Amino acid sequence: MLSLRQLGLALRIGSVYIGTAVGAGFASGQEILQFFTSFGKDSFWGILLAVGLFAWLGTRMIMMGSRLHSESYEDFNFYLFGERLGKWMNWLVSFMLFGVTTAMMSGTGALFEEQLGISFHFGVIFTALFSYLVILKGINGILSVNSLVVPVMFLFIGMVALHALQETDLSAYIFFSLESARYHWFVSAIIYVAFNLSMMQAVLIPLGSKIADESVIRLGGIMGGIGLGIMLFACNTAMQIYWAEVSHLKIPMAFVISTLGAGVKYFFLLIMWAEIFTTLIGNVYGLTLNLKQLFNLGQPLIMALIFGLGYLFSLFGFPALVGFLYPLFGYAGLAVIFGLVFRRLPA
């Protein structure tokens, strides 16, 4: 029987897990739309598969971080792939983290521009500066932010899904079908999990290194996986119901939320920005720790370079970055899934 303190720590682990995955693509709906909703009724099976893999493999990843006592994902990849291949994987993960950081920054710009009528550039720069200040506080700052934001996001997504179901005939969702998906729902779900786990190692490995109690890690990992699944189901259901209205939008969930009223919409946009923010700080934190080991540069300078280059690449546009980079990184991340499945936990 776990104590209240252990349960609280497990809940914080689950919140960080969810907060790291729920970035610009997830919170905006763009990522869910491309990987799940576009498969119509088959999206249900894809999400079910993703939930199982997140709960199982995410927990194993945190456990490896705990047993390796690693401050960055470098030792994790060396353990999974050996020193030679691990070195290449570390460079690949660093590139992937930077690519997703770019998408996060572009997502904040799209949110400010499309939903608030404020400059894209202001949205990106404001978010980058705020992220910079939080990351300087280290893993404790990331834990605190996620513990605050994730429960509120969870509550709102549940409200949105319930409202959408009350407003429509449920059969419209059950029999929703599309023929334009690029590949099978099974492949899409695997790619989605591979992509996210590859990114999440930047936070989950350092997080695991701070926690010795494996019973807490197991519970926290399962909480995170199931929590992600519930949010996926809720967002997917709502977007399928409003498919005709949201399929062409950069931020499809914003329309769904607008059906609850203007006041709720703007509050949710704030929460959506906060969720993008949680993933952004996690990615940059992990990338900074790794680059700090490779180059003789201070953490503030490394972060400044990451955010500066990220701003330049964010100008390519949010949907284009999600549609091209995320599947590409998902295929590259399949190696991480295989490593987590077949490699034994460290002694």
C-alpha cells in the first residue's frame, strides 16, 4: 500500500508524462486529426493500441532512467543501442527534439494569430522568453508547471467531449468513415507512439534518475498512459463529430471549444497555450542537458541558440511541420520502441 506522499509523487510523474506528450500538435488537435481522426471509426482501435503502448513502454523508459541514474538521454541510448549506434541515435534524437521544438514555437504563433488576431511573431517570441526563464529552474520548475496545467487540461477536454456528444447523434461518430488516409490505422498508431516516446526520453530519463522507488514509477507511468488515452479519446470523438468544420483548420480543437461559448473558448486557449508550453520546456530542457555534455558552452547560451534557431524555422508554418516532421520522426523512433521492448532493464 503506497503512502499519500508516494501517491502524490506518482501523480506528479503521470502529470509530467502527459504534459510532455500534449504539445502543440496534441493540444491544437492537429496531431490527433492527422494520426487518428482521419481514419474515421478505425481511430478507436488506433487509440486503444497507443494507450497500451504508452502505459507499458513509458513506464519501462522511466525505470531505465532510474536504474541508469542518467541526467540526460545520452546514457539511455548507449544502453539500448551500444556505444557506436547509441552515439548516432543521440544525434538523431537531438535533431528530432529541435524539430519538434520548432513545431511547438510555430504552434504558439499560429494560436496567437488564428485565434487571437495577434502577431505570429509576438506569440513565438513571448513563449520563447517565458520558457527560457522556467527552464533555468531545472526539473523542479517543469514538475510544478505540469502539476498545475495537466489536471485543468484534462477537465476541459472531458467537458468538450461531453458537450459534443450531447449536441449530435452518436451514430454520426460511430459510422464516420474516410478513404483518404495515407496508411493503415495500425501503422499510424505505432508511428505516433514511436515519435512521442523518442521525444519524451528527453524528460522521462532525467525524471527517472531522481526517483528510486520503482512502485511509484510504475503507478506514475500507468497513470500517464491511461490519462493520455482518455484525452485522445475525448479529442478524437469531438473532432469526428465536427469533422466538416475542423478538417481544414490549423487549430481544429479551437472550433470545437468555441461551441461552449466565447468565454470558455478564451480560457481554454490559455490552457492550450500552457500545454504547448509544457512540452516546449521539456524538449528544450532535455536537449540543453545533452548539448551541454557535448560542447563547452553554458546552459543559458545553449538555450538562447536553440530558441533563436527555432524561431527562424518556425516560419515554415505549423501544419506543414506537423504533417512532415512528425511522421518522419515517428519512423526514426521505431528503433526506440524495439529497444524498450527487447532490452532488459538495467540491474
